[in-house]
Amino acid sequence: QLQLVESGGGLVQPGGSLRLSCAASGFTLDDYIVGWFRQAPGSEREGISCISSSGGRTNYADSVKGRFTISRDNAKNTVYLQMNSLKPADTAVYYCAAEKGSFYACAGDRGYDYDYWGQGTQVPVSS
């Protein structure tokens, strides 16, 4: 069964850090572009960062640029999202997704071209 599983979410105070992981099972992630998306309560899902299959290209939404870093370890079949200087506005359910195609900027994208999705992990940022 082809599956993406996110982990690493949880309650964090403003200014804190978290690292989210997205692990694939049933398929090899190194052929896929991987994106991180988030959906805050009452808002639409938005793309915040994505990485090409080789890891050589990345894209970030302006709202997270300079604070979040996407990376991948194809040997571990895992993509990461390091989130620093977290703000209450970052509160959302975070999803990873994978698609096999040409890399394009995912910032603000709804992710309709992505084929596989994780179940999501909650990140509440609150004191």
C-alpha cells in the first residue's frame, strides 16, 4: 500500500521549533516532488514548501521563508520540514504530499496535482 505518514507535530510555544517528518512506504520517494501544505481552521489548504526529487530545487511561501527549511533524505525515504521561530499564525494541520512531474513553485498552491497525501499532523502554536 502506498502511504505517506507525517510525524513530529505537537503543541509548541511561540518562538519555538519543530521538525516534521514525512516518511513514505510502499514506494520510493526519490522519484517524486514532495510538498508540505497546511490548513488552518476556517482556511483553505495552502502550499508552504516543496522540494524537487533530487533536492536541488526548493520553493517557499513568503509567510515561512527564512523560518522553515525543507530537506530530504532519499536513503531514508523521508522528507523533513524544519520549522523555527514559530508564530500563532502557523497553527494548522500540516500535510505532506508527493507527485511525479515537473517541479513548479508550490507556494500558495492547493496541491491538486499531488497524487499521494499523508493523514496530517497538528501543529498548535500557543503559549
